[in-house]
Amino acid sequence: MKRRDFLKIATGSAGGAAAVGAVGARSSSSSSAVHQQAPGNATGNGTAMDNSTAGNETAAGGDSESGDGGGGATTKTVKVGPNNQNVFDPAEVYVSPGDTVKWVWEGSTGHNVHATSVPDEAGWDAQTEIVSAPHEYSHTFEGPTGEYSYVCDPHKSLGMKGKVIVNENGQAPSGGGGPVERSPHEMGVPIQAHYVGIATILMMILSMVYTFFVLKYGESRNASAPNKP
């Protein structure tokens, strides 16, 4: 094969490897930026939840309960009948002891909150009046931990049920939603830009070595001019 053909092939291989490496570097940089920003987002969310701390329980429309929300407690909101649907949204809420749940009525249909099943020694036996929006009802769950089930009496047969789950961290247990794709950073594999650069250089060297051996030993003497006498 002619030297000109060799240079074309080698240049093309090196250029392709460099392009792949550049794309990998940009992807790695983007991934690193996302992971570096993640703690900031988590801090922002935590601050927002702290700002929602409930000091006292209140309920509009004649239902009221008093209590001390305590420092660090949070308030989580459940929509009652959103968009005139017979549902609690969300149907399950996870809280930690001392957190408050606030039910906010929406729509023109009458609903209520009726506690039907609570842990032993729990002090929640609510059965609010059947009203439509605007209306609110709040309760602070001091414990014990466990599941606090409730229904809407007029629409219980339609599946309008809800549940407050009190546990130590106020979060849903992990691992129940099926396999979750994890990033290499979370698995302990730090992918950095200089690693991508080293891999790119190795790819270029291997490409040139491969091209050299193909040109030197992979073809016959007359492969570039098969019709030459």
C-alpha cells in the first residue's frame, strides 16, 4: 500500500478517536457538575421544609386541635378532593414524630377526614365534619410510629382513603420501587476528565499500531494495484 493511503487511514483513525474522547470529556464534565450541585439542591429543599415548620395546629370551619410542633418539625400537605375527584392527594404521607399533616379541601364536593385505624396508644381519633372548600384541618403526629389510616365517609365506597405513616426519618423506605439506575459516582467509580483524556490517547495509539500492522502484514505486495502486470 502507498504511503499516502497509510497517512489517510492513520489520520482518519486518530481523528475519530479524538472526537470520541472529546464527547466523553464533555459528558464527564456535565456529570461531575450535576453531582457537585446535588448537595446544594438538597440543602435548598431542607431549608424550604424548615420554613414550613408548624408551631400550632389549626383547623378552619370549627375543627381545631392545639399542639406544639417543636423545633425542626415539618408540615406536609394533603389535598382533599382536588379537581372535584374523590381522592386524597397524596394518598400516603410519611412523617416523623412531631411533624404535622395539613389537609386542604379543594373543589365543591363535600368531604371529611375520619380516622379508622391507628396504632395502639395513639391519640388521633379525628372525624371532621363533611364540608367543601375552602376548609383546612391539621394534626401533629407525636407518635407512636406506625400507620394511621383514614377515609372520607361519603366516598369510602369509591376508594377515597388515605394513610399517614409515622417512622423515625419521615421518609418512604428505599428499595421498594424496583431497580434504580445508579451513576458511577454513587458506585464509587470517580470518572474524571483526565481519565477520559488518558483513554483517548490510548485509543489513538492503539489505532495507529493496528493500522501499521494491517498495512505491513495484512496485504500482499500488489494489493494497491491488482491490475499491475
